[in-house]
Amino acid sequence: MSTHDLTRLASNASPPTDAGSQANELDALLETAATQIAGNLFRHDPPRSGEIERAIDFIEDELMRPGAPVAPAAPGAALWSTAPALQAWAAVSGPTLTVELVEQWFQRLALAAHGQTGALQGLPPGGEAAASLLVLREFMHHRGHAAITVAAARKTLVAPPPSA
């Protein structure tokens, strides 16, 4: 599958319910683009440097595609997510992930891509985790977010119907 096909697949995903919400944009990218990156661009675990470069090109294209919100974050704007793809990352460091921390993790992924697989010790394993990290890093850089708070997904309890 080509990068063009990946862009088309990710672009055909359902749009966020609130087009102005960067949190919804990030969650949609994590659900579509990260899955496409892990399944179609990352052929090795950990991914090799060329695979990471192609994935960066792909996600940058997604972030800059026509119709995508491009306004940078307002100063002090809080970014948060309940995306399942980020839960493992929050488990490593706590719920607040700074751009500096995300960048440190990404540098460790880059070291692993060059053969230093021990650099990933203590980080979530697998291609989907690596793809989610890459998407988060690019999103934070392009949208100007200094941090993200990852909240646990809330479960909605439905009361049983009243008995007759």
C-alpha cells in the first residue's frame, strides 16, 4: 500500500464531532493514522529509521491536508485526551505528558531504530505504541502544545430497566 493510499484511507475516516477541537483531531488521528502507520509503514519492531521517516512524512501530510485545522494552540490552552492509544504512555509517567518528555521518548525510539533496542526499556512495546508516540509528537509540535493530559476513559453505566 502506498503513502497516497494511506492518506486517502485516513482522510476518509469519520471527522471529529467538534471540528474546532484539537483534542478530537488528535483522537481521530490516533484512531486512524496511527493504526495505518503501525499496520502499513512499520514493518519491523522497533521500526527502522526509514520507516520512521516515511511515517513522519505521512502524519505531516495528514496534519497539513486541506480542511484540517491548522491554527496553533492558544497560549496556555490545555490539551487532553482519553484515547486508548495514549493510556500506556500515561502509565509510564503519569497523566501529564510534556512535549519535552514526548521528545525524549521519541529520541529513544530513534536510538532503537539504529540498533540500540535497549533504549526502549520501560516504554510501551510494539508498533502501535511507536506509531501513537510519533503521531502525538508531530501533533504537539505542529499545533504548538506544551503538554497533554491523558485521562482514563470514562465508562457509562446504564441502569437496568425498571421491573414491571
